[in-house]
Amino acid sequence: MIKSINSLLKYSMLLALFFFLFNSVVLSYPCACQEEEINNQVEQIKIVSPGRKRPPGEVSIIINLYSRTLSILFDGKVYKTYPVTIGKRETPTPVGEWLIVNKYQRIDGGPLGSRWMGLNVPWGVYGIHGTNRPSQIGTAASQGCVRLHNEYVEEIFEWVEINTPVKIIGPVPEVKIEKKLRMGDIGYDVMALQERLREMGFYSGYLNCTYNTELEEAVKELEAQFSLKADGICDENVYKILNLKYNF
């Protein structure tokens, strides 16, 4: 009887030692699912979104109304292109060469989404912003602004600074020059003047539809070169030199 008890105690001690070693050596190593979870956590820490990384160089934007896309350029080279919503036929997105003049983060979202970047269009409030209607991306459905998915507008918002140039390419409305153009005038007739003066080497500024000091100086230079009164006013004589049709 005593021998049986001793044998049982020895067996129990050996069994206890076995489980102790098993727990210490085998169960201390994570199982496959635990290992995968740990690796995933490490990878998540290592991952940096490539979209948010700003390449070196000067940033600019080109918006193509024909393809309904917005491209981010660094030093003149396209880095990324995004689909956008553009203006409807009744409320077109303004073609021209603009600048970013303000930018805001929007907490409440709404129709303007999570970010806003305003343009210096002289006849209204236009900008690049997010949207609460992502299904309209790729269509002509806005009041003239350019909409992106919120995740994309948040991405480029980090790269764009005040005075970043924005070139919008697309169909220009029919231009009718029906008056003398002078300082303070705005419109596509002014842009036609800017474009022709640029072609002839008198103007190097933006095609921003604004008769500003830079444009006035360009007109004066042309007038002086052609022995006209250098008053900076674009009259019939200037239109004839530039081969621009006018009717007034």
C-alpha cells in the first residue's frame, strides 16, 4: 500500500514537472495568430503614407477641364493626378492662370468638404475643395469650383501654399471686345489682350483676366514702340497692332 502511494507521488511529481517545462518552453512562444498580430502592429508603425510625402521642388497645379482631372506638379513635372468635379455648363469653371490666395481646414465638412483653397478669380468666389457628394467626382456638376475626394484634397492641402500657381485648361467662352480696355477691367477680353501681348513678348504675367499694373505697363511699352501715346489704354490702334477684333 505504502509502495503504491510512493509510486503515485513520484508519478504526480514527474507529471507536474512535465507541465511546468511545457508551459515555460512551448507555451511562452506566441502562436501563429499572435505572431501575425505582432508583425502587423510593427508594420503599421513603419508604414508612412507615400501620398503625404512632399517631394522637393516648386509646386504648381494644372486642372484639365477636358479630362476632368487635377495634376500636382513639382518643378514642372507631374507627380500625381486626381479625378475632379468641374463646373456645369451654366456655371463653368473659369479658365485661366490663377493663384491660391487663401486656404482653410473645415471641421464641419458639408458641401465644401474638409479643405478649401481659394483662387484669385476676379468675378466671383472659386476654389479647390472637398465634397460630400463623392459620386459626382468625374462629372460637370459644380457651381464652378473644383471638387476632389476629401482624402485627396487633404493630401494636396499639405503641399499647397499661398500664391501657388493654378492653371486651368479648357474651352474659353467666345470673346467680344466691345470697349477700350484699361486699368481695373476684368474679363476674358482682358485675357485675350494678355495672351496676345505675351505672344509678342511684351507681357510675362499670368493670364488672369485682370487689367492690372503689369498689363498696363506692357501696353505702354507696345504703344511707345509703335510711336503711340503711351497711356496704357488699349484702344483701336492697339487692337489693330495686336490683330484683335473689336466692335465699338
